[in-house]
Amino acid sequence: MSQTAPYGKWESTITPESIVQGSISFADLFVDPTNNKIYHTEARPEDNARYVIVDTLAGQDVIPSPYSARTGVQEYGGAAAMAYGGTLYFSNSTDNRVYSVNATTKTPEPVTPENPKYRYANFAVHPVRHDLIVSILEDHTVDTPQTVVTTLAVINTTRKAVFPLVVGADFYAAPVFNPSGTRIAWQEWYHPDMPWEGSLINVADVLVQEDTIVVLSKTRVAGELLTKSVNYPAWTSDTTLVFTSDELNGFQNPFIYSTLTNSARLAIPGSIEEDFGGPAWYLGDTPYALLDDPRGGNGKLAAFTAFRDGRNVLYIVSLSDDKYIVEIKEFPFSIVNRVKQSGGMSIVFSASKTDAPGGVFLCTFSGASFAPSYQVLKPGAPQSVSGNDAYISPPRPITLFRDEKPLYVVYYSPKNPGYSGSSIPGEKPPCIVSVHGGPTGMTPQVLSWERLYYTSRGYGWLDVNYGGSSGYGREYISRLANNWGIVDVQDCQDAPKLLAAAPYSLIDSQRVAIRGGSAGGFTTLASVSIAPDPGFFRAATSSFGISDLVSLAEFTHKFELRYMEKLLGGTPQVVPEVYAARSPLNHADRIVTPLLVLQGAEDKIVLPEQAEKIVNTIIELGGADRVKYHLFQGEGHGWRLAESIKEAVRLEHDWYDKKLL
């Protein structure tokens, strides 16, 4: 029988342990193109935060402890492993060496020299010389953000030696050979761009030598520094390359390039205002996979995901001259990652849903309508936690308007099968505003045990995809240009105020908390310090958030070193007044909101001093009673260890219980 209790005080069976055990984090997914064998990489918080490669169909671990298939390239990593010809290659996080392992060796063998200053990712095996692998090489010999050197390199797995291949750009990604190994394509970009702002795709001829590879006749395929972004190259034949670009309408759409005509064209009948792919924060997160055309011949199709209304949709795109596109209507997933071909008309991907755990799925298309059939290869949650369906609060996407400009949010109402509502007449629920990182990112509509932890206790939850978020085109992203700390802060305050008022009247405007990590932590800190109404939020939690923009500009990692020049309108030397005005540390005297600060001791992206300086300043100003700080040993930019994840949940919940309710 259901009961009533004040919102925020409901009892729930979802615990911090549920959050750790309730879902499997799929860090990578890849297919051996020679035999279509599928592998995935699982993050295991309870196994010393190892990233373990698993034979997906067999359900067997491929690498033993203590090996961990994770790379530190660009700090965020991605594409740390691949398989070719029955052999797996992976970057090992404990020593940064690349290892090989197969059914014969079973024990991983190093294929790169011993040098912890070298980091590797994004591997491509030469189709003829299988002992030669092209890789991103990030050289930390002189380990400062300004002096790290990124190149494309060749790993000779026989000699266990590394040779340079392509140098000169600030960043590289997605090296890929054509089927005969006579050409290679790759993406590159330069400071101050992020890859979704301005990037290039190049093609070059390949000359195989005795011990290495050299490239000749480099040609720019597409892209432009500062203004046009191109991503995710893949060869459909020896002479045809597919990729995505936002050059036509500000949305990433599929394109085709021919080496025969040296020209590129849109791959679909007309441009679509949907992003066929998100910003490449992680390497290897491809939004599409090639398919064999069932009509025969050498034609190719592609299964493309795209973003619409904050969710993924799925298309089949012809890559031949007939230019057709078919939307797959039967698509039960909200977000799909790492789409890979699995032979013929099949693809595999990791995916999430809004109302059930996700997992790794095989999808096979059939017939003229490309009717999909889905098979679960690896569930995203163990059976032991599947009994909490009644707690799942469905997403309610809402588009809010101010000055005729849209603001995209998703609201989750309190839900618990044991409670029918509040015991206090007329009470509206307290609300937690969650701010995503990036800031060029988005919060997807996926099942989250952390969110359920709160909604099952009677909290409302609001995800704000503020101006500057991805998934809504380049124009929406550009709202944050020069305006970081202004637009995001305003949107995160306006959204709960609008939802508290008619016609929505969903939450209690007097009991709103804000939380966020990384760039979301910056927005959280800015919302309680530099905002016009810094006291609006009743409680706040910043996880590895930024308090001092000048320090961030000097000491953050190479990948984001000059990101802020566009977000803030210049460098600290050019616009020092902007950095001063937008740094929460300089306005700590305005912080009256109770603030919880969580930080990883080994964070190389947002250094611990960012947290410590603002906490100490608040205490020095007499605010010791309204700030709490916890430093997680052994953690970096986010929590990977099981105990850290659970402790962070306990600390945050206790903070809201005391300060918000």
C-alpha cells in the first residue's frame, strides 16, 4: 500500500551500491574486420577501476589482471584497443605500452618500447603488412600542456619499434587505410580549435618500406580551420571516402569524397538539420558503420545515427550515386555509441534506453525497408538489479522559450511505488538542476541510477542543455562563444524558475539545488558567485569544477589548452578583465549558498588547487559553516573506483538533506 511523506524524505531501495552495481559502463566496442568477432571494453569500478576487454559473445575476459585497456591520449582517451586477424592490440594504462594478445599467446606481449612518456590510441593495422600499425602518439617527454607533442606514428610490432609518420598538426585522430592499403586518411586540427569547431581531413598515398610506412602526396579532402568541422573518415572502396561535415547548414551531415575526381559531395539528397554525430571528446566514438549493399556489386550503404530532440534516430544512407536515405522507425534506443559493422547488413553498438538498462546490441537489417532485428549481446545491467523498474521516472523533454530563443531541458519527476505523494498539502518537490560538462556537450535522455537515487526519494531532477550544448547544431553551440559563465548560468537559473511557475508548476522554486562536474562544476560555481542572483540556489555541489580561469588557461591539458579563447573571447593576456570577472574564485565573497566541493587528487584536467583555493577563500571569509570539501585519493577527472562513487553519492545526498530540505 502506498503512503505519503514529505518530498525528499521518501525511503528507497536504490542505494549507492545500486549505482555501482546497477549498470555496466561500456568504454569501447570494436569488431575484428577479418572474422567479425565482437569485443567490448568494460569499466569495472570494483576491480581497481580496470578497463577489461571482453569477448562479447563468449562472455570471457581477454586480458588478465592487472592489465587495463585505457589510454591517456587527450586525457579523455578512447579507442584504446582494436582487433585484426585474431590478434588484439591495446594500450595499457599502467605503463602506457601497447600490447598484443591472441588465443595462442593468451598472455599480453608488449609491441612498443618501454617508455611511460609515450601514449598511444586509435590504431589502424595495414591491410597487407599486418605487423605495421598506425597510431596516435602523444609524447609527454617534456610534460607541460604547451610542450606535449602529438603525431601519427607507425608501430612495427615485429621490431617493437616506433617510427614517425605524420607531424606538424597539434592533434590527430581517426587514421584509416583504404582496403588495399595504398592510401590513408586522417583527421587533424590545430589550436585554438576543438575538433568540432575547425578541423581537416587529409588523404595521402602510402609507401610501405621494410620497417615502416611513409606518406606521399597529401591532399586536403575537406574542412577549414576555425569555421568548418569534419569528422569520422572511413573508406568505402580504394577511391571513395565517407565522412561528416557541418559546412552546409551548421549540422554534421554525411559526405562522400572521390580520389578520382578530387571532389566531395553531400551523401544524401539534401542537407538535414540534425547532427550525424556528436563532438569528439573521446576518440573512436563513431556514429555510423558501413553496410554491404544487398543489391550486390561494390555498392555500400551506411547506418547513421543522428540527433533529434536530444535523442538518436537511425538512418540507412546509400553511398552510391542514387543518393537515398531511409529512417528506421523501429528504434528503441535513446543514445547509441560506437557503431561498428559486423558483416553484411549487420551492425553492433552500445546503446542506452530511457526506461530500461541498455547494453551491447547486434542489429541486422532485412528487406527493401531495412527492417531491423535486435539482439542483446551483453546486457547493460546485471539481473540482480533488474527489479527496480517501478522506480524509473520517464524523461519529459521540454523546450522553453525566452525572447523566442529555445532552451532545451529534460525534467524527471519524483517516482516511487511506495509513495503516492507528499504528506504536506500543496507541497511541490525540491529540484536538483544537473549541469553537463564540456561545456560543448549534452545530457542524454538515458536511464541513470544516480538520477533514480534522487527521484525515488522524492526529488525532481532537471537536466539543462543550456545554450552552447551539442546536439542542436552549430548555431546553438555558438551561443556560448564569448559568453561562458553568462549564457550557461542564466539558462540554469531561468529553467527551474520557469518550471516552478505556471503553466508548469512542477517544482518548488525556493528549494532548488545545482550540481555539475568539470565545466558543469564551473557553471555551478559561477551560478552561486557571479550570477546576478547568486543566492537563488539553496545548495550546490561542484565536482572537479573550475574556480580560476586564469589558472585553467595555464595549467589544463593540451587538448583544451586554448578552448577558452573562444568561450571567453581571448587569452588572459588579451582580455584579463573577462577572466577576472568570470572566475568564481574572485567572487567567493558573494557565495551564500551552501557548497559541497568534490575533487580527484590526481586530476590533470582541473587541478586540485582549483577546488582548494575557492574552499579556503570561503573559509577565510567566515563561511566555514557553508562549505565542505572532500578530496578523493587515487581519482582523476571523475570517479572510477567503486568506493569513490559510493562515497560521492553519500556526501552529496547528505548535503541536500541538511541544506536543501
